[in-house]
Amino acid sequence: MGGWWKLINAFLASANPKIGSSSSGFANLNKESYFGLPSQKSQDTAIAIDAIEKTDPVSLSVCLSPGCLVDGSKRALEKLRALAPAHVHVEGGPCKSFCGSGPVVVEDSRTGPNNKMRTVPYKRISAEDRILKLLYPGGEESKSTLQIVKGYNLGLSGDEAFGNKNYEEAIKCYEAAVDCAFRAATDLQNKREQFEHKTRAESGRKRNDEHSHQRKTPEGLKWMVRARRREALAKIEMGDVDGAMLAIQASCNMSRNTSSQSIIVLARVYQCKNNAPGELTALQNLFHLRVDESKLNFAEKNARRLAEIRLQKLKFQLKKS
């Protein structure tokens, strides 16, 4: 394996939250979850979402100041996005002036007959029960929501095993995570987008970046995109290249082909299969993505530079052959 992949692997390991032969696990996975295809909406999810579609939008802003980051606000933001009902928009924000009480989340919503704006801060929002209480204050979380919670936590277990290089255990956790949560998570993501479209239509606002909106990794599915990507990396380590290809294709599909990290792993899998044209296409797609390089950290910039060197080398090799 080329030395540049070792540097790429360091980037993939550092760019996310801490994180024999193996069975590919096909028997335990349905076709939809494995390939990242749209699922059939379950009755349980439909009932839960239809109920909240009638509520007013709520905005949650998670403090991402240095103090709150130490307190786990990045993980809290990801989990809130994964579990948020359709009418709740979750985003990262600046310091909320509650240092030492993080993660801090501020809720903005309209209430009362006068539709008055209400702003409420919440402190130490990291424990699972506090996150659920914030998102579902009436305790109306559904069975499908709890399936996402279970899947998300299995993904965290996979990250821990992956970080310890226990790749066989990581694969089991990632496969179980997606098999458990895929249908509920994708149904909920579809409802979020429908709710956003409905809200914009009712307010008369137009989206000027409709194309870029469609070409964006859904925030609520990023944890699953990462799980599939790391599953692919673990399967490469276990020598299951075909299984790695299926996993990384699912990761790319769920990201709507906008995750640069997943596309880099896709290129690596093609290299493992000695498929130079496939690797070349993957790297070309990587550089077709719109990226603001001024916002990239050193590791991300270095990964792109190495990928560009590899791309030029492949072009020369294929042209020569």
C-alpha cells in the first residue's frame, strides 16, 4: 500500500470525534440499510412525525466555544442533530456566557397568542436523558427515536473499538448500528426536509441555493455516514475488500456523494482492488466538490494535497498504458 495512504489514514482518524477474517454480515442487514437506499416509512415513524409537523419551528443553538468543546459540545451537537424531530433545527453557535456549565444549548421559539419569541438556555446537555427531554419535553419520543438512540450508541462503541484497532468488533458494532437505526433515521431526515420546505413555502421565502441544498450531507445522518466509512476501513484491515466496497458505497450514497472523507476511502478501496480507473474517477469526484480551503485545518489541506499528487500519478499511468 502506498505511503500516502498512511498519511490519509491519519487525517481520517483525526478529522472525526474520538473514535482473522470477518464476516461481511450480509445475513443481518437489509438491502436498504446496506446500500443507503430510501426506505419504506414505518407506521410508527409516520405517526410520530405527523404529530409534530403541526408544531411551530424551534431553533437550538449549541455553544461551540473552547470551554464547551472541552465539556463535550461537539458530541452533543451531533447527537441532537441525529435525534431532532422535524420541527427542530439544530446548529452550532458562539459562546452563550455560561462558561463551566457546558454543553450549553439555547432554545429560540415562538409561543403564546402573540407569537412572542422565547429564548431559554439549557446547561450541561450531554447525558442522553437530558438530550431527549430537551427535544421531546412531553416525553413523546417514539419507538423509532429510541432505535436511533440505540444505533447511535452502537456507532460510538464501534468508534471505540476502531480506535483500539479491534477491527472485528468495530465491524460488528457498525453493522448493528446501521441495521438498527437506518430506517428510522432516514425516515426522520426525509420529514425534516419536508418540514423545512413546507415552512419556507408558507413564509414566502425562496431558497436561492436549491442545488447546493440538495448536494449536502444531511446533518442528521453524518454519524451513520461515518459509521459506514469506518466499517469500510476496518474491513480493509481485515482483508475483506469486497465488503469494504459495499460499505463505502453506502457511506457515499448516504452523504449524497458530498463527503470528501468517504470519497477518499472509496479511492483507497479501488486501489486495493487494483482498479486504477475507479480510483481515478473517485479522486476526480473529490476535486469536483465545492470546498472552501480557507476553512480547512492543516491535516485536511495536507490530505487534499496528497490526493492531488495521487490523482496526477494515476492520470500519467493510465495515459501511458
